[in-house]
Amino acid sequence: MRLFRAYTTVTGFTILLTLILSQGCAPVGPNYKKPQIQTPDAWHEAVSQEVAKKSGASLQTWWSIFDDPVLHDLIQEARTSNLDVQIAVARISESRARLGIATGKRLPVVNAKASASEFKHSDKGSFKEMAPQDGFHNQSMFSLHADALWEVDVFGRIRRQIEAAGAEYESSVEDYRDVLVTLFAEVALAYVDIRSYQQRIVFARANAAAQREMLKLTRHRYESGVGSKLDVAQARSNLANTEAAIPHLEISLNSNINRLAVFLGQSPGSVQAKLAEPGMIPSPSEDIGVGVPADILRQRPDIRQAERRLAAHTALVGVATAELYPRFAIKGFFGFQTASFSDAGGWSSAAYGIKAPVQWNIFNADRTRNWIKVREEIVKQDFLSYRNTVLTATEEVENALVAHNQEQIRRKWLQEAVDATREAVELVIVQYSSGLTDFNNVLDTQRTLFSQQDQLLACQANVVLDLIRLYKALGGGWGKTAEPGLHS
């Protein structure tokens, strides 16, 4: 009998040791390998050949090229107060907690239990025939024990879960970074629009003042008998059209200021006072450095997020595959049970047990294989989505390069047109005052000047807006840190 007990004990420990060592086996399912995506060797736009050679401003703080303290303060305020950023931070905390849950499955589940009871049989009950002459006595029972269940990860189900949760956590960090990239660009775009509308309003009012003086001149000439009433009517019409353009610009200005307030996590109208004074459209003071197309794979958070999502779903294929195999576990308990509290802790009151249960859902194979198929198809979708994200990013950079380059060319010609038309206005007013030309020439040149000045200001803003869109397309605006709150 003793030999049999010894044999049983040795066999049990051998089984347990085998299960523990088997955790070193490779987990089932595909091992993730980061996909290799081909990108162009250089940007197609010709200007980028020179642009790519320049170091340019740091992508992490690209807004510093404008040397605008107001813009810098707005971006820093958005970083700390924007609600989308706070939501992204909360998502990181959630995914970190999920990773902790998955990692915790490596450890056994242990439950500690304790109880104390006292009971007495009825002297007149079902045990009355067994009752002693003086009746049953009170009986006490004290119990203290712990039981544990540990799943032995033979086929890597838990390891794949941890792998998936880790990739999801990294994906949430990239989502946070992507929110920063978008937010900083949107703040800068709104700010440039605000300064653009302010300047356009300034020029519109200046043109209105000049046209008001022209109206006085036409009235004076009419009252002096050297001009016609038609000239006065045309001058009034020209002034009214210019004045009518200002409210529309004011509406757009107000909308952009309110949009900026929302980016800052504030109520619309709360930043009106800060931006009440018109300011100049910011102009970059440094070169643009865009690098090569392959850089966007390393910098764009949305691409990095898509890759991490692909990694997470690849690991989940392994989790599903592990359901085809049995699950092994080690279950045991150890404790003390005694009728006298003073005897608790003695070896004679000890109780223990251990076993190795096996669970295998052998009748669910078809359902499991279909679930594996679902996971594999999700991986295919993620891979295609990853490729599409890369293509979209490349497109956005190309478009921003072309737009920035062409707007600079357009700005040059508009500036020349404004200079020439301004000179023409001065000349035609002198001629009209001298009676050498009619008022139609004055009217046409003033209208043309107002239109060209407005176009020039819009174009100057577009040059800067396209530059901001370029830095956004390059994934600029975040530091190479692991978590929010740690800025490089």
C-alpha cells in the first residue's frame, strides 16, 4: 500500500512538472510579422526635390516656424484642455487596464476562505436515539483554507491574449498621437483663417473709406456743374457693394473664432477678447523639410495605429485556434479545520488536495474553425486597411506639396496685379479730377483693386494653410514618447 501511494505521488508530480514545462511550447496560430509596404523613392512634385534636401523645422513642433506667440499659446492650451485629447487619454487607460487583465491570467486564481460555526443536535430530533443521557453538547468548528486554480498555457491561448492586448494598448497610444496631429493642425488652420478674415476686413474697410472719398468727389463735381448725377449714383453703388461684403467676412471670422474655442475645450465666444485685435497672417521663417516618402510610415500615427491593430487581430487568430485544443489546469487547496480554535494551525488539523483537470470541447470543432475563419478575414481586412492608409497618406503629402507650390506662384502674380492696379487707381483718379476721363474708368479700377486685394489676402492665407496641411500629412505634432503627458 505504501509503495502504491509513493507511486501515485511521484506520478502526480510528474504530470504537474510536465504541464508546467509545456508552457514553453510555441503558441498555436500565426506569428505576426510586420508587413512591408512599398513607397515611392521620392515625391513626384518637382519642388520637393529641393524641399526634401532641407532639414526644415522639427515635425514635433512645426508651428514654431511661424514664430507667433499667440499661436504657440493656443496649441499648448489645446494640448491640455481639448476634450478629444482627454477622451484619447481615457482610451489609453482603458486599454492599459485590459492589458493588465490579460497579463493577470498567467497567475493562479486564489481564493481564501474562513469560517467559524457552532451547532447542537436536538435531543428530540432524528438523532434522539443516539443522544447521550445528559443530551447533545454544543460543537464548534473552525475552518481556514485557500483554494487555487491555475490554467497551464500549453497551447498559448493566454500568451496570444496578452499579445493582442499589448498591441491594442499600443494602438490606443497611436490613436492619442493621431488626435494630437489633427488637433494642432486644426487649431493652426483656424488661427490662420481668423487672421486672414481680419486682414480682409481691414482692407475692405480701407477700400470703403477710399470709395467714400470718391463719392464726395463725384458729389462736389456734380454740385459744381462739371460732373453728372450718374457718376454720383455709380459711386454710391460701388461703396454699397464694398460695405455689403464686410458682414459676410465678419460672419466667417466669428465662426472660426468659435470653432477655435471648441478646440480649446471652451464655450464659443470665450476667446473673442483674446483675438479681438487684428493680427497679420503668420509667415514661416524656416525652410520646409519633408524627407522621403518612407518617413511617413515611421511618423504618421494613423499608419502606426493601423499596423498595431493588424498585430492585435493576428494574435486573436491564435486565441481562436487554441480553442481546438484541450485546456490543462492545476487545482488544489490547503487549509486547517478543527473543532477547537486553540488547535488551529497544527498539522493534525491540516487538509489539502491537488488535481489536474482537463477541459476539451470536442464537439465544438466546426464552430471553432468558423470562428478562426472570422478572425483570419478580419486580419485580411486590417491588412488592406493598412495599405490604404499608407496610400492615402502619400496622396495627402503629394497634394499638399503641389498646392503649396502652386499657391506661392499664384501669390506672386496676384501681388504684381495688385501693385499695378493700385497705381492705375491713383492715375485714373487724377485724370478724373482733371476731367480727362469719365467715371467708368475710376469705377472699374476701384472694383478690380478691391477684388484683387481680397484674392491676394486669401491666397497668402492659402499658402500658409497648405503648409500646415503638409505638416499634418507628414504626421507632425507629437513627440516620440510612449504615453501622454511625457512630451519630448
